[in-house]
Amino acid sequence: MADIAVRPMAAGDANLVLAIYQAGLDTGNASFETVAPNWATFDANKLAEHRFVAVDGDSNVVGWVAVTPTSARAVYAGVVEHSVYVDPAAQGRGVARLLLDELIASTETAGIWTIQSGVFPENAASLTLHQRAGFRVIGTRERVGRHHGRWRDVVLLERRSPTIT
């Protein structure tokens, strides 16, 4: 992993971030979404202080992680939902784990006590990644939405901070 570095996401990363997002969506097992949003929409929905990209030795973006608040209510200020995507050519090299580790450090520093996500059960690599990064399965929402004409389940995952009480 010496050739991969993680840094804050910048507006100049937009095209590569959205291309990686679309590549993940095209797999059919990353999200209920089917088309990546434009940058203005993406930018408006993600918390700026918790968005990171992984770059290779040539400074090419090879993955990203970002969070959205789960609610506007003050009692949920410490709960976020995250997404992590890696360029298909960079998968299997530990990029997603580096991104999650950076996100966890960032959210811990900010006082965020829960990071959550929903993953399709068919996305075994993502489920394994999250469990190795300290996330636990809290349940499965069965037939929660239709995707490409069929009902899909979603495995709910969360990571609770061991230091924020």
C-alpha cells in the first residue's frame, strides 16, 4: 500500500470520483441508485469534513469515501451514513480499508459516535471489509426496495465509537 495515499476530497476530483461511483453502480450490487449524481448534488449532500480520496503514486484518484448525516435532528448529530467506492482496477489492494480507516479517524475526532451503512447481501466483499474494519451487522431489511425490477434486501451495518460515550 506504499503507493496509495489518502487525502481530503477536492472539487478537482469531481470527474474521477463520479466515474468511480458510476462504475460501482454499474455492478448492480453497490446501491439502489443507478446513475451517479452531478457534482453539485454530490457536493451538497456529503459532509465536507469527512470526504476523502485515495490516490496512487501518479496522483490518480482510485477510490473515495464520504458521509451524509442521517437526520437533521440534533439528537442524531453524531450519526452518519457512509459510502465507499474503489475503481475496479484498484480493487483488492486495500484501498477501501485505507479510506475507511481515515474516515473512522476523522469522525472520531469530530465526536461522531456511529457510522452506518446498508449493503446488498450479494456484495460479500463489502460485508467482509466492513466487519474487518469494526462494523457489526445489526440486521437485514428484507425486500426493502426494488432495483432493476426485483426486490432487494439490505444488510444494515454500524460502527460504534469505542471512545465517544
